Amino acid sequence: MSNIVVPQLGESVVEARIARWLKKTGDRIEVGEPVVELETEKIDLEVSAEKSGVIASIARQEGEDVKIGEVLAVVDESGTAAAAPPSGGNGSGGAAAESRATPTARRMAKDNDVDLGTVQGSGAAGRVTKQDVQKAIEPTAPTGSPVAPTGPSSIAPTSNKVAPTSSPVAPTRVSAIAPTARSEERVRMTKRRQTIARRLVEAQHTAAMLTTFNEVDMTAVMALRERRKESFKKEFGVGLGIASFFAKSAIAALRAFPQLNAEIQGDEIVFKHYYDIGVAVGAEGGLVVPVIRDADKLSFAQIELAIRDFAARASDGTLTLEDLRGGTFTITNGGVFGSLMSTPILNPPQVGILGLHKIQDRAVAFNGQVVVRPMMYVALSYDHRIVDGREAVQFLVKIKDFVEDPARLLLEG
């Protein structure tokens, strides 16, 4: 006999919740085969079998919270599998289909009654992704001719005659419609959403958080992207976005103001002489912040490729705990959702976060003339315990200077 236990979950993660059993008692499992899906405060992950055998018993049920090292199931290495269920039931075919799908794909399939066994996977080794399930859902939308509306809300005049004014119309249209039901739904918060809520409140209670704002003229960056976009994509296989410009500018500014690349530990300030830049990504289960390691050593193309990879894996639910570990400074871009201005909240224990926003044409003064330029508001939230207001303002001004004159990144960055 051997046990399947809760594995090490990564830095600072000590607890998980059993989200879904992929196997049941009596099922045969092979080494490396996913057995159970755990939900942690950062990501969902699958626990795979370390030894082949038959699941003799399941110790913890779906929805239960478990800690590292606790037994999840017992495996009989000498056992044989139980008889297969009749054809047409949720047998091994369904289990196999679920085990090759990402957690996000499984949730989407369940919510939309999609049989994963019929979905062709496009991921590595035929893995079914969120996009694969979405494609399976779309064709089910009704395609027939639209039906004319009926009932009181249907207004279809057939004559130009006007009703006599002596016969007023009784106001029955609204009152004839029964009021819609007022329902509520109680849903348990996911581990990730609980952690997001806790850390956001913690950031405001433990840090002396302030925010300073500025605006950046994006003309030079936009012109450079337009000139180089085709050759850049042809050479590196990725588009030249604005994120790499801000990442490079932020690193140059962090070198000049190291307090923003530090953290507080007790009564000491720990200055980081490396630059692991977190990039906030909106995932289905909540915001995640994968980290670009040693970003100062990467090219524009490598940064863009890393961000694209993070976004794709956040969508598919395939980010790992290692992707989210650490980080010395964070960049978040609310502009992709249309935000014109916002106040980003610190990601503890970091003491600085840069917020980017929507690029919008605005009338500004330039060389004594009023001209229309593509402008972006930027925000820096910082921990006033170790970062003074003067340093925060100068830090943001330095980023503005680098972005407005990208050539400076080559000379000074």
C-alpha cells in the first residue's frame, strides 16, 4: 500500500482545497496520471500518481481543506481495477477525457454541458484547453430564422388610422406583466478569491500606501512600433507591444531609486539587486501575477514573449506555482479593459506597483501649440514607510522620460 498526499505547494502556500477527484475508489491508475485537482490560493494544480495500482480508498472529499502532507487516498499497488461501468455511463472514457483537459476547460465544459470526450485538444499532447471547449460551445447557438416577438411587448402597427381620442387606452401594459422573481445565490469563495480579498485588505492595513500620478506622451513609442512592427514580428515571432517599453523603463528607474525594489522585514529594509518583474494578468478565477525573472537581462522580444506566454497559460489554467513565486516590483495594465485612471494596490511584500491605463488622444500643449497626442495616465502606488513622496514622484517622472524618448533606454537603461 502507498499513499497519495498533498504535495509541497510552493512558497508561503500551506493549505489547499480539494476541487475535484479525477479518479474514484477502484480505479486503476498509472505513474504520472492525474488523480485529484487541488485549488490553492494562487493556482489550481493536479496531483499525479507516483506509483501504479488501484485506488483502495479516498480519505478526503471534494470541498474539504487539506494541508501539506495529509493523506488524500490510499493506493493498492497489487490490486486490480473494478469492473468497468456499462457503456454510455461516466466510465473510463469520460475520466480519461477529463484528465487530459485543463482545470479551466473542465469547469467550462461542466457549466455548459459539454462532453469533453468529443472535444479535440489543441494543447501539448492533445490537452484540451479553454479555447477548445469554447469552440465546442459556439456551434450550439441557434442558427434558425428569428421568431417574431409575441405577447404584450410586441408592437406591430398594421394601420395608419388613429384611435379615437374619446376612448383612452387603459395603462395595462406594464401592470399586466408579472414581476420577475428576485433570487439570490450563495457561492463559496474560491481559495484564490479568499486570498485576493485578504491580501488587498492586508496591503491597506499594513502599508502606508500612497499613489502619485503622471501622464505620458506615447507618440514616440507608437511611431517606433509602427515602423518596426512587421520586421520585429518576422524576426521574433511576437508583436512589439508597449509592455516591454514600460518594463525596461521601470527597471532603469528602479536602478535609480532602489527603495522601490526593496521590502521591509521586521525593522530592516532588504534591497534587492535583481529585477523580477511581476505582470498582473486577469485570469478566470481572479488576478494572478506571474513573474519575469531577471527581466533586466532580457531583450524587448524576450519580455514580450514571456508576457504572451503568461497570458495564454493564465487563460488555460496552466500557470505553475513557480511562475507566481516572488517578484520585486509589479506592473498592471488596466488600459486593456478600458480604464482611463485607477489606483493600483500594492502586492505585499513589494513596496511599489506601476499602473498603466488606456491610450487616448487628448489636446495638449506642445512647443507653444495645442496639438492632439496619444496620451496615457500612469500611476505609482508605493509604501510611504520606506519610499518618500519626492522619490516616488521622481521615479514616475523618470519612467515618463524614458517612454517619451525610447532611445534613452539604449543609452542609459
